[in-house]
Amino acid sequence: MFLVKSFATPLGWVLVLLLVGLVLMKCSRREAAPKVGWALVLLGTLLLLVFSFPPFANALIYSLESRVPVPDPDILSTLDVIVVLGGGAFPSGGLRGDADLSGRSYPRLYHGVRLFQQSGAAVIAFCGGKIIESKESEAEIMKAMSVQMGVPAERILMETTSTSTHENAKGLAALLPAESERRIGVVTSATHAMRAAQIFAGHFPGDVIVPVPVHYQHDAYLWRIENLRPTVGAFERSTAALHEWIGLLWHRLRH
């Protein structure tokens, strides 16, 4: 599974094309092999440039973020449970004295806690297991931060064993008492909101799943001269968007 995920990304595609192309370029047994090799290297280079081009990455991000609207305040005020999905963390150890959340997790935590404090939800749940060689799960890190933000510890539920969205939903379904027609708000990044809502709906069939998108990456003011050059940030956004589209396709094929 690790290898499959590694090569289901733009970086994996580019590396495969470049490596195969370089091997074929050195192959002298077949006359056409060097030409095919050059073509693959050129294709890999073009893919790298396209995925690193900010307008292209922006279009991919928009194709996901525009599909899940922000719920109306009236709907948010009626939520019974708020779920905050983890987006990565850095374990304590070495130069890092305390565990910390990644860039995607901070907006999810902040907006999730703010929504909880403004709504009538009885429980806020944090989902996320341990990072490799970590002493703390991501859910525990989020709980500690939310308590500092004023959330009562007794109203916090933690799912601490998951490493994927499917495991988030499955683990939380085992912790929450079975009920029907609850309104469950799922707070996650806007690129991830559509897939997360579909997965949670499958694990909570008797409840109403309300996706709450946060951490928008689409840039409405992209067309500036400095944005018309390849960047690492654009490549990361392209990777995030394609990862979600592949995840959506895989979920539909399996379920």
C-alpha cells in the first residue's frame, strides 16, 4: 500500500517517467529505445513544469473546493457533534520539545474549536493516531491545544488509532453511541471535504453529515507576474488536489 500511495502522486509519475526514460536512452539493443527514452524524459519534465505552474495548481484546487459550500450559520448552530479531522503532526523529540500540528491541522483545529464554542454541539471529537515513533497521537495534541483555547475537557472525545479518513470514521463510529438523525459536522480542509463527507456518511448512515470546509487554498488573485513561474508550493497544491481526486475515484470503485 505504501508503494501504491507513493506512485499515485505527480512526483511518483515524474520519477518513473524520468528513470524509465534514462534507462531506455542508454539501451542500444533496440534502435527505437533511445527515442522513446528521450520522449519519456521530455514528458516527465513537462509534467513537472505543468504541476508546478501556479495557475494549473489553482484550477485543480478550485475543482475540489468549489464543490462543497460553507454551511449556513443556521445549520451550523444546530450541530450535535463536531468532528475535527487530523491533517498531520510533528512528534516531540530532538530539537522539538513539544509535539506540534502541521500546517493543514492548525486551520482545522482553530475553526473546529470556534465552531464548537459558537454552536450548541454537546461534543467535539478529534481524530488522528500516532505518527511513527511518536509518544502522542494527533488527537491528543489537538485536545491539549483545544483545552488551552477554553474547551472543557469533559466534552472532548478522542479517536487516537486512525491513520486515514476511513479509519477516522470507523474508529469514531465505534466510540459514539449509536443514534439516529444526529447532525454531525465534519471539519476538514476544503480539498478534502467532499471525500470525507462521503466516507462519514457510509459509517453513520442514520445521521446527517454536514461537511464544514476550512483551509481554502484557491487564490482568487493569482494572475500576477510573480505567479507565472513554476514553484514548489504550486507542485504541493497540485499533489494535494490529485490525491483527493484519486481518493474519490478509489472510494467510488470500492463502495
